[in-house]
Amino acid sequence: MERQNISSGAPWEGTVGYSRAVRVGPWVVVAGTTAVDEEGQTVCPGDPYGQTRYILQKIERALKEAGANLNDVVRTRMFVTQIGDWQEIGRAHGDCFAAIRPAATMVEVNRLISPELLVEIEVDAVCIS
């Protein structure tokens, strides 16, 4: 099977050695994604719902570049810095996935790479069409 690496263009991808997403056959795996824009600025500081929506939009763009879409997502993993925000994060997740209903995990972590970041999400998708 062919491997397709999808890059976001972030300068640290080459330094750290990762891709925004990777497609192998029907599988697309999207790396942990945070609410950081193209200029490296945190989007929606202090707003777990807003950060989650922004992240899912970034993920959707990566999936499209890999030839997939949100309907192909079979699993999501949400890493949150304050589990008390679960309802806002879950509501944003539901805005995108209520009809799709992938397997989902949400866990609290001590911190993410920047203190302004409240959520990091990764997804797995399978393209069968």
C-alpha cells in the first residue's frame, strides 16, 4: 500500500519529524491537533468550546487533503487540561459527530505544549468509498 504524508506546513513538523496526517490504504490517521493558527497564535484562549470547534475544522481540512471526510472518522481521542470542561468540549464534538458517532475517548492531562491550549484532538478514519 502507498503511504501519503499530509503536512500542515508548520515549521516544527520537520524538526520533530511528524506529519499532520498520514494515509495508508483506506486508513487516515490525524496527529494531535490544537487550536493554533497558521501564525502560531492560540485561537479562542480560555474557550474550550471555541478551541474544540477550531480543532475539528483543522482536522476536517487534513482529512479532505487525504481524500477523506468527517463521515469516515471511526475514532476520536480528546486530551483536555480541565476535565470540568467536558460538557463544552463534548458539545463541540457533538456538533460535528452526533450523526457519525465515532468511538471517542476524553482524558484529562496535566498540560499541553502551551498553557493557553485547553484541548488536543486526534482522529482515525477509514475511507471505504
